[in-house]
Amino acid sequence: MDILSIGEALIDFKQTGHLGFQGFEGGSPMNVAIAAARLGPSVGFAGQASSDMFGEALRSYLQKNKVNTQFFLEHPAPSTLAFVAEIDGDAHFSFMNNGAADTLYNPQPRPRFPENLKFMMFGSISLLTEPTASSIMDVVALHQDRCAIIFDPNVRPALIPDKAEYEAKLKKWLSLAHIVKVSTQDLDWLYPNKTGEQVAKEWLELGAQALIITNGGEGVTLYRKGHESLKVTAPKITVVDTVGAGDTFTGSMMVSLFERKAFKNFDSLDASSWQEVLSFAANAAAFNCTRAGANPPTHQELERFMKEHA
């Protein structure tokens, strides 16, 4: 297992009209696993889903995409359902997750993943409920010295009743990560009066080697200690759906780093290498936006897309 993500798997119901919705397999960490697996590496997913019809659909979807589900547990509680609407080009969510299976993840003993694991991603709404949040933090801490930890807060304000409490917890999550990826939409909610550069200076002091800020069609900015910031443009496309774009970016970025055998010491990567990594991920995210739902590209699809948008 080369890459693993840990967290929630749920069903996204995408609005198609007045009270009309279409269901898609989703959940940020699961989307990341799917995105990485479609590009070739051996990928696993850890978390917990219901034994209901939605949970079965999630397991089947992971397996269809060749994601290892050895660490994906089953629970009789219901599945989390998310309702998604596009407003002014951004995805807005409403969740039904009270007492859901993914919020009750509490494996005993905590799992230890295969020794050859190179990347682990965590974040999103799985960090907002107990016992799942503490369980994931324990698992990440167990592996922090063994593999690269990638963190994406994937902020969902509708599920955060106490912003100050969230910000306090955020510092602990940031301290465990080697790379942090965050969107400008997240930062605008967290720190409306701070620039990306100001946030980068503060967050990198907590331990991460790199902070990546994504800004949709405007591209990506990389911040590292002791280096100039690096900007990467995004290809111009006709957007069908933005759901899963950030997750596709994260999964694709890990694959590109994996292919370069950049596993933990990311300071050794020069600007040219980072440019290639981020461009690869930005193109994958853009491709995802050309079709409905979180639907990342295969390697062949992405290569063709990148040639067309070179």
C-alpha cells in the first residue's frame, strides 16, 4: 500500500433542480483515495461506513476503483448524507450525520498500516465529531514518523458551531502534517482579514514543510520556509461541477510526489519539480470539474487532457 486516506465516506446528493437530487459516492478522504487509485499506485482507505444500502454502495465503489478496503470498517448506524448545491460557482453543503456510522469510528486497537506506506491523508468533517476525531488523531500520530502526512481541513462551516474551538484544534492537526493543502474559500472563512502569505508564515511555524493554497480556476500557490512562493496556473475549462476538485488535487499531488520518490523530505524538491507536481494536480482537478460529481481522471484521461491544454 503506497497511499492511504483516512476519514469519512458518505453520499453526496447533488441538486439537479427544485427538490431534485442525484446521488454520488463521496466524502473528501474517500474522494482522495479514488483520485489517487485511478492514477495507478496501490491505495487504501480507512474509516467506517454503515451496513445500510448506502454503505454497501460506498464499499462497492471503492473496490471497483481498486482501493484496498482492509481497514474500512462496518457499523449498523446509518450513513451520512450530504446535500450539495452550486451557488456562485462554489459547492455549498448541508449534512445529515447525527449518529452516523462514520462519526462513530473507534477501532481498538488502533490500526497500524503496512510498513511500505508512503503517504497518509487526513482531514475534513471526520475531525468534527467524536469518537472519530480522536481515533483519527491517534492513528495519524502513530504513523507520523513512518510516512508523509498530508492534511486538508476542507472546512465545512455548517458543521462548526464554535469557530474559536475549531481554530484551537486546527493547530494540533497542522502540527502533525508534512504538507498542508487548503483552499482560499476555507481561508476566507477562517481568517477573513489575513492574506495567504500571512497564514503561510503562521502555519509553517507549526511544523509543515509546505503549504499549498488552491484558488479554483485562478491556480495554486506554494509556500515553503526560506523559499519564494511559487504560483501555478490552472487550465481554462468549462466548469460542469466543482464537487471533488480539491480532493482530486490532493490525491493527484500525492501520486506525483510518489512517482518522484519524494516521500518525506520535501525540502529537497526544487522549484521546477514542485511546478510539475502542482501542475499535474491542478490539471487533474480541472478535469474533475468537466463532469458531474467527484469523478477524477485515470492516468490516460489526464495525459490526454494535459496535451490538449498545454
